[in-house]
Amino acid sequence: MFDRLKRALVESYVGAIALGWLFAQGLIHFANIFAAPVAVWIARKEYARLTASAAASAGSWRQDALPELVRSFSLLLIWYVLMRWLYYKPLKTKTLDPTSNPEQAA
């Protein structure tokens, strides 16, 4: 069953498109590791200005970046596993037995 799925994904563009999409998502989430803490800092600063309260929780930048780090790592790990499974192991080719070829018998 997995051989048929692998063959379908390798021989069509579906596998390459899916791998490209996974890789792009992994890179986007990797970039968000650096963007998320800045976005949270701006949001907290704006919230404190609107509420005129300095009691806004000041979290760590590591805390803000951790979800994106986990997403990025997970997506890139899935991409790597699929890439190895689909393209680094050659497809099994069907070999025909020359003695059972009906054209030679005729």
C-alpha cells in the first residue's frame, strides 16, 4: 500500500508541491520566531498605553518565540522525513521475467 502511495507521489507533481509547501511553512514559522516577540512587545506597549496601566504582564521573549519554534521544528521534521522517504530511497521497479513474455512465445 505504501509503495503505491509513494509511486503516485513521486511520479506526479503532488509530492513535490506538498514538500515545497511544507518547507515554505517551516521557513515562515522560523521567521516568526523572531517576529513574534516583537509583535507581542508592540501589543503589550499599546495595551498599556490604552489602559493607562503599567501592570501589563511582561513576559519573556523566549516565551513568545517558543510556539513558533515548536511549529517550525515540527514542520521541518515532517518535511525531512517525507523527503527521505520519497526521494532518497529509489522506487522498486517491476522486472519482467523474460521466460514469461507472451510476445516471445509467439
